[in-house]
Amino acid sequence: MHDNLNEKLNALKKELDQIPIENIEAKNHINSLIQEIEDLNANSAEDKSFIINKIKQSVTNFETEHPRATAILNDIMVTLSNIGI
């Protein structure tokens, strides 16, 4: 996977560590997204577009409570788009 995307995923993981444990639902959701993004290479090309929709929905859900995670997710979405996903 591209270095730029890996850097953004690492930044998201660090941000995830900052989310309080009380917000376990958000942490689990973001962890799941990270795993799906990391697994993109295993999916066929037509299956990859689903992740953009999931990220868009997550951005909408988290933009108020977790603005830094949302910004990183936006960056990831742009990066995925730039690499053809």
C-alpha cells in the first residue's frame, strides 16, 4: 500500500488512542475501518468502492465528537481516491 496512506493510517491509530475508553463504540468502529482499509489489497477492484462510502458515513457520524479523527479520515478518503479506489 502507498506510503502516504500508511502514514495517514498510523496518524489515525494514534488519534484513536486519544479517544476515551468510555467511547468504545467509536473506537471499535474506527478500528474496523482501519482494518478494512489495510485489507483493501486483498479485495478485487469492484469491491473497493464500498470503503469510500463507509468512510463518508463515519465522517458524518464523528465530525462533532472527534474532529481530528474526522480530518484524518477525510485525508484517507482523498488518498484512496488518488490511488484509484
